[in-house]
Amino acid sequence: MKKFLPFLLLISSFAFGQTTTTDIKGFVYDHETGEPAIFVNVVLAGTTYGNQTDVNGFFSIKKVPIGEYTITAFALGYDSSSQKIQLKADDILNVKLSIAKKSRQLRGVKVTGRKMERMTNTQVSTFQVSPTQIKQLPSVGGEPDLAQYLQIVPGVVSSGDQGGQLYIRGGSPIQNKITLDGMTIYNPFHSIGLFSVFETDIMKNADVKTAGFNAEDGGATSAVIDVTTRDGNRKRLSGKISANTFAGKVLLEGPLKKMTDNNSGSSSFLITAKSSYLDKSAPIFYKYADTAGHGLQYNFTDIYAKLSFNSNSGSKLNLFGFDFSDNANYQGKLKYGWTSYGMGANFVISPAGATTLISGQVSGSQYGLTLTESDGLPRTSTIGGFTMKIDFGYMLENYSNFNYGIELNNYKTTYTFYNALGTEYGDGFDQSTTELAGYAKYKKVIGKFIIEPGLRLPYYATLNAASVEPRFDMKYNATSNVRFKFAAGRYSQNLISTKSDRDVVNLFTGFLSGPEEDIRNTNGQIADSKLQKAWHAVAGVEYDVIKNIELTAETYYKDFTQLINLNRDKIYNSDPNFIVETGNAYGIDFLAKYDYKRFYFWAGYSLAYTNRFDGTLNADGSKYYYQPSFDRRHNLNLLSAYTFGKNLNWETSIRYNFGTGFPFTQTQGYYEKFNFADGVTANYINQSGDLGIKYDALLNQGRLPNYHRVDFSIKRKFYVGKRGLLEANFSITNVLNRENIFYFDRVTSQRINQLPILPALGFNYTF
């Protein structure tokens, strides 16, 4: 026996040293276009092994026992795709799958895919928006747009049809970070609030994170909107041409090197241009829309282009650029315009022999804003800079993953402004700033729990300030139909707005970096930080009532521990440029969705409270909290869409929005105001003063009227040949011709309303 012992030990060590499991990685593509298919479920049939593709179409399945399997990919709106695979020891298998869109949904696949997604991702305060969802909305102005969809998301408040801005769960626009393919877009919404700079037909996905977002996102203290565009068609030349009474658009895409089945590389291009001519068409179609006789003086132009280069391993490089512009003439009293342009590159690397995915981007953009009023004084603001980011992602077992990365931001701001008192701002506001951040996030599925801790460490070089920002998301799958979720985190940002939260209507939304000068907090003491800061906490529940009905409820609390605003009441040069406030926002959001065969229904309701404290005390010594101009107590959105006809070529949709009135500061009286330009020697007896307005001592104690709007659209599809599609659409914005207030001119006592009833007819042809 002793003679055989060394031999047995050798055999034993060899056996235990053998690898009995291996990994699978790969990409899933759209069969028709070659575009990466996102959020597709990939499973090994008959096993519990599986994962989901990311925004790059990439998936990884870890530690699978060696042997023979059938790998299957399935997703909403696609036929499933299967492939036989053989797993060998010490060999990471690289798989490519292709799935084809289908005309009819298979109920089992649809329900299973959606449920798997909800049970394997935390999705706290996150809405994943696709072009299909956007197109279910009434096509306001004949063209569906992300700006219209965001307005129905619970917790999102829009300031209206004209000069529209979005306020997300108690945060002002400056507290939202919005990106396009990783590039920061400083103003994504046009003056007519029905349209954004994002072209629906080239969108791949938009992640709308209304609170509690994790460590990969920074530079925002309220919300993040991350828009990703798809690549151009890799298999054939295609495009779209559309025109309606509001705007016209053209899209062209195709392969530079066609994608084939022999695993060779490919490349493609995509270019889209959209332009509004409402200022020209309004005198013809909408003469009634402006009693002042100036018409609807809005026009914009958006251009976006992209080149994509793809290797046979799934790695790719994208080059892209954009040029956006907007102009508006409000009631002939002021002219407002901005331009925005930029370019960049992003990449995805799938190293051979590893399941790691490395992604990154470098980009630069510039935004400039000009406002011209009757006094002729210049009001301008610019911001421009670059961003560099690299991310390392690891898909682990059982839908778990780990990501970490580094992000560098640099930008410069300039600013010139005159307030109503004629006091100039701008001296010392031309600044450059640099931000460096590292982050890490880990998602682990443990039984019925999904935990997702994260940490972000930003450093603001100009302010010599660092911040430690823990983040945490969690979900508990109580049953297959009931799920509880929670998120919390700390957030900071350096950017501040030239617009005050107290303004009822202010179209001039410029950007400034954090103040280099000392600022005083609400106690009158020098603040120990010059950053805007906040804490978030969110709790919610998801309930699948039956197969096609989903209910979601979330309650949230945002504690804005430091908010920095420009001092709009500055009179003397010695007065501070900035004021510091604190605040909070809290509320509850409900969402119900029903989606079955031809009928889709959405109901969202929000109850919200937003408060600000600027140091003012009540008579009893307690803190006086005021409500900022975007504080809307109740907000309700109802949406329904129905597809009908023998070939399902008709679709109609209707949307109803109700919101309670915004707060404003009431007028107490008028007086003659002298500016004493000649100092104490001014003879005010022989001079004529200006009209002065006496406001209520307490901010925003009044409320504007409630807001109602009903939109309707109907579409008809005509199939032309094998791939051609002609669509005619008719829409009506503000069907009931409701007079929703835009603002009230206190001097002339004139009420200016939002858009009246606006019917639109449009056609588009896809080939």
C-alpha cells in the first residue's frame, strides 16, 4: 500500500486540479440592422444559468459546468434565438447571437422577460425609456419626443409648453445631469417645450434616474438622464423623411463595410437633421395663437452624426458630433437664443480570454446663451469643456456584477448679466474648474435579495474640496409578484445656475462653477464647503397584479443640505454675489401600467412637497420655509394607446395631464421708484421715477391656477414594397383649448397663456 500512496496522491492532485467549469461571454445583435440588442435575457436551456445583456449588447455567464448546452436569447418584441454550444475546460467560449423582431408578441415570452428583468435588477427610481414607449404617446406636433415622455414620468414636473424645463422630485434643472452618449448636454430642451434635442428614431435607450442613483453617476444632486444612441444600420442603406406643420426631419444610415455572417468586422454611419419652421407656418395655420400679432416665433435646428467601427470580437469604436441651436421671440418683448455643439468618441473593448468589458469615452461640448430685452443690456452665459471616462465591468454569477472606473471633467464658464436694478454681474465669474472622481459599484444576488453598494469619491480641484459619497440600492423579492426596494446616497455638484429658484418665469438659464469667494450659510457663518450637497432616501414596492398589470409605489426624501443661488437682489458691489439656502423635497409617486395585445394604459400620480430656507425667521423665531416656483402639490398623467385595423395599421392615443398651480409672490402695491443716479444731489422732485412694485414680504404665498391639457393623435400606416413604410399622423395639442397660464405681466396686467389648441398633420416615410 505504501508503494501506491505517492501514485494515488499524484492522481488525486491531478483530478482536483482539473477545471470543471468555464465561462461564456458574447454579444446579441438585432438580426435586421446588426445593432447590439440591449437588455436581452440569455439563458442556458434547462438550467438556472443566465444573464442579461447591457447597453452594448454584451453578456457573460460565469462558472458553467463543462458540457453541451443550448443557449437561448429572448426579449420583448423579438423571436427567441437558440444555438447549440459545447463548453470545454479552460476555454472561455465567445458566442454571437442574432434575434429578429416579430410582428406579434408571444404572451409567455413577453411576461417572462419583463418579470425576469424586474426580479434581477434593483431599478429604484429608474425608468428605462425606449423609442417604442415614446411613440405610444400622442405625437404632439406630429413628432414623438423624449421631452413629451419625460413629462408623464411620476415625480417629474414641467414648467409648461413654452420655455419648458423639467423639475425632478424637488430638484431644479441645474441639479439634473443630462448626457448624450456620455457627453454633457447643458440644455436639452427647446423653447417650445414639446421638443428636445434628442432624436427619437436614433435613440437606443434612455435611463431616467429620479433619485437614489448609484456611484457611476456624479455631478448632480437631484437626478440623472442618460441618453444613448444606436449605431447606424450595418446591413443596408436605410432612412426616414418626415414633415409636419411644426418641423421637418431627415435620417440616413447604412454600412460603410457591411456586416456579414463570417465574423468579419463592420462599420456604419448615421446622420440626422431636424429643423422647426413653426415661425413660418404659424401665420398660415395658427394665426389665432398669438393675439399680440407676433406669431409663434420659435425655430430650432438639431444635427447629429455618428460613425461606428466594429471588430469581429465585439469591440467597437464610435465617433460622433452634434450641432444644436434654438431661437425664440416672446411676445415681441425679448429675444432668446442658444447654440450647443460638441464631438467625441466612445469605445468598448472585449479582451480575448476574459469576460471583462472595458468601456470609455472622451468628448467636448460648448453651450452659449444670449438674452436681449428692451433695455438693450447684454445678458450672456457660456460653458464649455471636456469629459474623459473609463469603466471596467465584470459580469459575475447569477446576475451579479462589479464595475469601477475613473472620470475627469474640465469646463470653463463666462457670464454677463444685468438685473432689474441695472446692477451688473459677471466680474470674477469667468472661471475654469476641474473635477476628478473614482467610483465602484457591486451588485450581488443573494437568494431573494439584490444588494448594490457603491462608493463615489469626487475631488473638485478648483475649490480644493473632496467628498465621500456612499450609495446603496437594494431589492427584496418577497414573492414572484411582490418586490420591495430601497436606495440611499450622498451627492454633490459644483455647477450652479444663474437662475434663482424664486423666479416664476426666467428664460435665462446660464451656468456658473462654484464660487471661489467665501459664502455664508443660513446662520450667517462662513460655510465650510462651496459645493451643492444632498442626501437621498427612497423606498418602494412593485406588484404584478396579474400577467399584464404592474403597480409601483415609491416614497422619497431629498435633504438639500446646501444650495447655492445667485443673489438676484444685489444692489452694491459690496453685496454678496451668492446666497446659500437649505431645503428638502419629499413625496410619494404611484404608477400603474396595463399592456395587453392592442391596448396600453399608463396612470401616474405624484404628491410632492418642496421647501427652501434662506435664513429668514418667523416672528416666533422659527424657520420660515418658502416653496420654490416649481413646487406642484398634485400631478396626474393618464395615457392610453390602442392599435386596431385588419392589419393593425391604425393607432390612436390620448394623454391627459392635470397639475395644481405653481406658487408665486403676490403684489401688494405700486410706487414711483428713483435710482438716484446722481447720488445725494439728485433732485427727485423734478425727475420722473420708474414704476416700482411692492411685493409681499413672504415669498410665494400665492398659487397660480391649475393646469390641464389633453393631447390626441391618430396614425395610419401604409406598407410600400418589402421595407417601405409610409405613416400619416394627425394630432391635436391642447384638445380642449384650455387657457393655461404662462405668466402674468404685473406692469401691464396682461396674462400670457401657454399654447392654445394646435392641430398638426404630418407624414413620414421609412425605407
